[in-house]
Amino acid sequence: MKCDPNLYRAASPSLAVKPRLVRHLFLPPLIIAMMIGLGYIGFWISEHYGIRSLGENGQRQLELHARAVESEISKYTYLPSLLELETSVSQLLADPTPEHRQRVNDYLEGLNRRSRSRAIYVMDTTGRVMATSNWRDVDSYLGEDLSFRAYFQNAVRGQPGRFYGIGSTNGEPGYYLAHGLEEHGKIIGVAVVKVRLEAMEERWQRARLEAFVSDENGIIILSSDPARRLKSVVPLSEETKEKLARSLQYYWFPLNELQPLARETLSEGVEKLTFPANSELVSDDENISYLSQTRPLSDTPWNFTLLTPLQDLRREAINQGILVAVAFALCAFLLIAWNERRKVIATRLAAREALQEANNQLERRIAERTTDLRASNERLKGQIRERRHAEETLRRAQDELVQAGKLAAIGQMSTSIAHELNQPLAALRTLSGNTVRFLERGQLDVASTNLKTINELIDRMGRITASLRSFARRGDDKGQACLGKAVDAALQLHGARVENTPLQLHRHFEAVQVQIDQTRLEQILVNLIGNALDAMQAQPQPELWLEGEAFDGKYRLRVRDNGHGIDAEARKHLFEPFFTTKPGEQGLGLGLTLSASLAAATGGHLGVEHPSSGGTAFVLSLPLVSLTPAEPI
Ligand code: ADP
């Protein structure tokens, strides 16, 4: 079968290789770029929403803790104004005698103990401390001039004095609440309560909260982290610094700025601050970012700031980004694998389809060829039938021809036959006439002799006609004969003669089947063996060879003797009817003629050879019968 080249044609190399090359060159960098891009987007989204969530949470914390700070501060708001009601205080301010002072000192000491404030003291309008709760202490405020304090200056003007500062006496920080004491609409002195707010810082530390409170100057006055304390959250000009230093509000502490590395305002009061690594505020190796949420504290010019560290969020966002990148890489890998698999399946399907198509074509062609073969088989069968018919016709014609040939031969022989028969008839007529006369004369012996001769002549004539009748008989030209059996039968027929001579018989042939009637083969062999025996009559050591060989679909049997041979003149007439060299009644001269005719009638041949060693050899050639006859096609 021829394969259809279209079915298996490969794609042209330029078309097949280029896209693959492009894919292999650009796909990995593209995937890596997309991994990085998507990873960053994942990181950004995670951070953004994380900050938002932290912000919401932080807002609640901010509110909670800011309120706690407000309540802590407001607790003492009205305490200084209560001293207005105390008559001993107004007496002291009006008349500052040691008795009056002592009375107020005792009163303030008791009040301070009960209110758990740091100190309570009373100043006159010049700013001198007239009485104080810590009058017993070595670093007592008693007699100190605190007129430079802003809270005094505000309070003496009738305004509420709110002030966070570091004590000039003992350097202790505190929240000062001052109130101008009025009598008859006139300010006679100032009452001050100093409060410690460090308890709040401890509370924040315990809650692991990072928070601070910055005052009206932007200075951190309270912080969960002591390192941030007294740092400025806003840039301070040299002039401001000078002014603050002079006010001694923060004692002599240097007011450094809390300098973030980066500051990003997210919304009002919400910032993202990044502090550099290994700074005095950050002991870590890496920069730290905070979400800073600030809210003003009511009744004060202060701000409360809550710092939420963003490292965990950032780490989480990085993890999310990596996760997104890895997920994308996995998806891309799965997609590529799926695509490759799809292509493999598609190729397999295409190959299977091509194979199926080729198979279908093959089957179609086989079906066509089978139909053709069946048709040609039918034609051949028809031809075989025709040939058989023709063969039959031919055989019949051949038979007819043989028969006609035989009859023609007999016709040709008719003159000879007539001559052969007329002679004995003429002799019979003469002999019978003579016999009648001899009988009349009484010569019975002679008559008897004549009658014997007449008998012999009749026998001869009978034999001639029998031979001719046998020859002319129709229908004996077919059949099969066994050569061995025919030879045995012929030898048996000549049995007496064979036994009476010292004949040496050489049998060298196979017991084959030949195509001739068994009787006719025996007839031929009887003739040939008889002639050989006749020729060897004078031979003291007669030898007869029966040699066979298969040749070209025929079997040749050579019947050779070491008799007298045939002279040159006789050789010319051997196969002529009635030619004989045998004396008297011994030969009819029909044996070879009829044998040759019988052999020819079955497709065979009878020939003669004259061996140089002497004697004669007759070669009978007959068609071999195949034991397994093949059906002719
Ligand atoms: P017949 O035997 O009646 O003579 P054949 O036709 O058989 O007739 O033989 C014709 C003649 O051929 C014989 O008379 C003989 O002279 C010669 N002939 C046949 N066979 C042999 C033989 N084997 N050797 C010598 N001569 C033979």
C-alpha cells in the first residue's frame, strides 16, 4: 500500500521551531517579572489593608488610652480652686505669720496625702511660696520664688495654669495645675497642685503599648519608652530652644528632636514613621516603622500619640507577597504543564486520527482490491471453465482425430490388408479345391495336410483382423497403467520362452503410473519383449535390459536386447504395417506399427535406437501421471 504523504507530512521547520524558540527565550524572564510584579502587588495590598486594619484597631486603643490620660489629669483640675474656700489660706496670704503658715502647711500636707498628688503649695502674688505640703522635706518649696513659672503667670492673671515641667528644686518632672485665689474679686495668691503622671507610663509599659504625650511645645513629656522622653516631635528653632531653656520648664535637659527617617502622612493625625536602625531609639539592626496615631487631649494643649509597630505587619505582607509570587509561579507552572499535556494529547489525537485515516484508506483499498480480486477470480474461473470446456472439446477432437488417424491408418493399410488377406484367401481357394480333389481320390493324408494349412491360414487371417479390431477400438486410449504390473504381465505371457532360454533380465525402472490403458501398455510390451526374444534366438547369452527414467513429465522405458540388431535397409521400414523379417507365419509385421500408434494416441512416442555395442533398443515414452494432480488454473 502506498501511504498518503499528506497524512504524515511534518510541519515546516521554520514554522515549527520559531515559536518554540521564542517561548523558551522569553517565557522564563516573563514569568519571573510577573512573579516579582504580582508579589509586589500582593505585598502592597496586604500592607495597605493591614495598615488600615491596624489603624482601626489603633484608633480604638488611642481613644481608650487618651481618655485614661484625660481622666487622670482632670482628676486634679478642681483641687487648687478648693483652697479658695480655706480661710486659713486667705489669712496666711493676708497676714503671713509663722502660725498662719504652719496651719496652712499642716492643712496642705493632709490634703496632699489624701489626694495622692505630689505636692500642693500656695504662693503670694509675687510668686513666693508661702506654704507647701512638703514643708518637712529638705528640698521643700517653702520660700522659693517661682514667679518665672508660666503656670503662675497665667494663674495670677486669673487664667487656669496648666504646665508640665521639671522641678527646679529637685529636678523632678510633674504636672502643675495652678489657680488664682480670689477674694472679693481680687487675686490674692496662687494655689498649685503638682501631680506625677509616671504611673501612666508604667501602665503603658505593662500593656506593651508604645505611646507618648507631647505638650504644647511638641516636647514628649510622657512616654512608654524612656528614650523618647523630652524629645521634640516637631522641629525646634534655635530661638524656641533658647526660650524654653530660659523658662527652665524642662530644667537643663537638652531638647533633641525625634527625627524619623521617613514620615508619610496617611490621614489627619495618622502617619507612618520609620526610625533608622541602631539609633538611640531603635536598637534593632533594621529600620523600624510605626503607625503613628495622634489625638489632642481635651482641656489641655497636649497630644496623645499611639505608636503601633509595623514590623510584624511588614513581615506578614512580605510573606503574603512571596505567597502570591509562589502561587503565581505554581499556577504558571501548572498552566505550562497543562498546556504541554494538552499539546501532547492533541498531537497523539492527531496521530491517532492520521493513523485511523490511513487505516481507513488501507481498508478501503483492501476492499477495492478484494473486489478486483474477486472479479478477476470470477473471470479466471470463467476462463478455467472455458478452458476446461475447450480442453474437453479438444480432447474429444483429439480422440476423434486419433480415431480418425487410426481409421486413416487402417485405410492406408487397406491395400496391404487386402493383399495380406487376399493371399491366404487365394491359397484357401486353391487348397480347398485341391482338398476336395484329394478327398475324391482318397488321398486323405494330403487332404488332411491341406486342411491343417487351411486352418493355419484362417488363424493368421483371424489374428490380423483381431489386431486391427483391437487397434480400431474406440475409448481405450484413456486410463492409467502401472508400469511394473504391465512388465510382469508381458514377461508372464512370454513365460515359456523366457524359461527355456538362459536369459539375463536387467530391471532398472520405477513402478510408476503412466497415462495409458493397462491392457494397451501390456500389448506394447508384449510386442517389444517378443521382438527382442526373437532377435536373441541365436544369442547364446541373451540379455534383456528394461531401463526407465523420468524426463520432462514423461517416463521413458528403454527395452534393449543384445540380439542381431536391424540392418540398414530394414530400419527404413520398421514402423510400416506388415513389414517383417520373420520367416513364415512367425511375423505379421503389425506389432511395431500398432504399438507406435497406441503410444502416440495417449500423447506418447515409440522410437528405436541402435546401440553401437550391438542389439536394438526400443524407447517407449509415455506421459507420467502425477500422484497429486494439480487443478489447472
Ligand atoms: P513382426 O514381429 O511380426 O515381424 P514387427 O512389426 O513387430 O512385426 O517387426 C517388424 C520387424 O522389425 C521384424 O520382422 C524384425 O525384422 C524387426 N525387428 C523388430 N524388433 C526387432 C529386434 N528387437 N531386433 C531385430 N529386429 C527387430
